[in-house]
Amino acid sequence: MGNLISICDIKDDVQDILDLAIKIKAGEVEKSPLEGKTLAMIFQKSSTRTRVSFDVGMYQLGGRAIFLSSNDLQMGRGEPIYDTAKVLSRFVDGIMIRAVEHCDVVELAQHSDVPVISGLTNVEHPCQALADVLTIKEHFGTFENKKICFVGDGNNVCNSLLLISPLLGMDMSIACPKGYEPNEHVLRIANEYAKEMNTKITVSDDLNVALDNVDVVYTDVWVSMGDEAEELQRKAALSPYQVDSDLMNLANEGAIFMHCLPAVRDQEVTTAVIDGPNSVVFDQAENRLHAQKAILYYFLKDE
Ligand code: CP
Ligand code: NVA
């Protein structure tokens, strides 16, 4: 039994899960592979895409999902993660959790007898990264000689992209102001993967450097859930990194624009770019469903 908390958990399976997602999207898997299975979905933070795509995904695979707001769970009143893991494992076949603290998801998985899938923590967003690479593969047909640049805050979404890109043979650059670099531990592992796979990772505060020879320009909000208290300083530091048409022009011709959504129009990205012809943000959002159906199939289906 495996868990998906970090892209590192599926280091050797990324390609297989991606191939499965492509097959599932094309309608090439058997009907109702998860018949009779139940997924518990714990949310400690807001969600539109993750919640709806996991719920619909389970339904389409023949199973069902139960939405559990942490405010309503006894966990929200202090029931230990250990007890929650043990109890839920007696009822359901998998647990999806969107948590404030990454370490809480690790603890839940340690004590759970069923697979645990992260739907975002403060450190990573692995399901998003899988949907993103599916979108890139669909758009370009290959990862070979492709380079993705993440612009802005080196956050959870950036961290998962950093780990998955080298595993698929893509170069990645980060354009961020000083103090907003990605997680150091993640960066170290990503660099190990890049070395193994002969790809390149660069981090720079210089947009001209980071956007050199780039095929995918990716950004995310400047103020992630939980960072609200730092809103003013974040806006000040990150405003030179707004993705506008001039920034897009630094990338290769035909470069696409990506964003995990939700977006703040005219903050991290201009309306012209996110609603422009090179934006694939809604394909990306749709691919959450297909990628997660592959994840659910992979982790929950009986042998
Ligand atoms: N991208 C993403 O995870 O969206 P939600 O917060 O709406 O789930
Ligand atoms: N970085 C954002 C992603 C939301 C899907 C956040 O954590 O709020």
C-alpha cells in the first residue's frame, strides 16, 4: 500500500500514472474499477477544484466520496490524528486530505491502514503537478527539450513541479525575489533527480535569466492560504514578477501560460495573459479530474 504526499512517493511511478491518466481520459479503462470503494476527503482549507474533481472522479470510477470538513470532524475539536487514522481506516478504502501542516499528513499516513493522498499542504501539491504535466504532454506531445519556468512565490505548487519536472526529463527554472525561493529540502532532492535524469534546475531573481528558452510560463497566487498576514509585504516583493505580455515575450514563441487556479487577475497575472490565446488554465483544471482518476485507480484498486 502506498501514499501520495510528495512527488517523491511516486518517483518511479510518475510515468505509469501519467500513461494511465491518458488512457482514462481517452475512455480506455474498464468500467467501474473502484466499485464499492469509498474515499474520505478531509478539508482543513477551502477548495473548488480538488474537492469537486475527487468527488466526481470517485463517482465516475464506480465508487463514492465523503466530504469531511475538519470543522465538523472530531479532529477539529482535538481528537488525535492517530485515532482519526485508525477509525477512518475501518470504514473507508482511502483518505484524501487537504491540510494546513505537511507533517500532519505524514502522521496521518503513518497510522492509516489505507492509502493517504494529499490534496495540498503548505509544502506540496502533488495532484496538481500530475495534472500539470498531463496538460504539458497534451499540448506539446513530449517533454523532450521542454523547459518550464515558475514565476513568483516558490510555494507548494512550485515545490511539486520542481520534483516532477526532472523525473519526466524537463528543465525547470524559478524566477523569484530573494526570500521567496522554493523549500530548500525540496530543491536539494529536485537537484538530485535532475542530476540522475540529466536535466537542469536554475533559481534566479533575474527574469531574463529564468525565462531564457522557456516553453511553459507558470505562476500562482502571491498570497497562499495561510499567508494572509504577510499580504502587504508579499505584494511589494512579488509585484515585479507579475506575468504580463512583456514577461511572456521573454519566453519562446508559442510558450503556454499555466496557473493552478484560483487566480487573482491583474495581480500575479494580467487579464490579457490568463484570458489570452496562450493560456491553458482551464485545460489544466479539467486535467485535475483525469490525473486524479489515475491516482485513485493506482492507489485504491484491488490487485
Ligand atoms: N488548484 C487547486 O487545488 O484548486 P482548489 O483550491 O480550488 O482545490
Ligand atoms: N499556493 C496556493 C495553491 C492553491 C490551490 C495555496 O496554497 O493557497
